[in-house]
Amino acid sequence: MFTTRRRAGEIAIRRTFGSSVIEILILINRTYVIDVALAIVIATPVTLYLTEEWLATFVYRIPTDYNVYLISGGLALIFAVSSVTTQAYRATCQNPTDALRE
């Protein structure tokens, strides 16, 4: 939401010069997808290690299922993309002259 407000002028200028809504949404979402994917790549091994260490202290051991990490990372990515897309779509569909006046 903050990025969309900060980049409202850029979005308006891109719309004026003929960029499609899809191109602008991809441009804005790209940075968030990279950030979330990097966070998932960094956090997964750390949490996997910590979970293994914690579960090793129990008498009854259960195996760690890697699908949990894939599903949670995928859900985080879906939530990030959907929220950013919603805000960027609202900014893209407004009148470019209103955004440039602000």
C-alpha cells in the first residue's frame, strides 16, 4: 500500500504513455515476489534446523514433513501477491491526472 502511494505518479505516467494494467502490476509485484521468495529461502533451513533440534528432545520422535514448509511458503507468496495486486490495481485504474495532481 505504501509503495503504491509512493509510486502513484510513476504509475500515472506509465498509464499515460500507454502501459497496460498487466504490465504495471507485473512491475510492482516483481519486487515483492523476489523479497518474499528470498525470505522463504533464508527462513526455511533455519526453521528446519530449529525444529529438528527441538523435536530431538522428545522421547517420541516424529519425522519432519517438508510439505509444511512448501505450503506455508506458497501461502505467504500468494498472500503477498494478492494484497499488492489489489492495491496496485486500484492505483492503476484511477484517473492519471488525479494522481499527478497530488
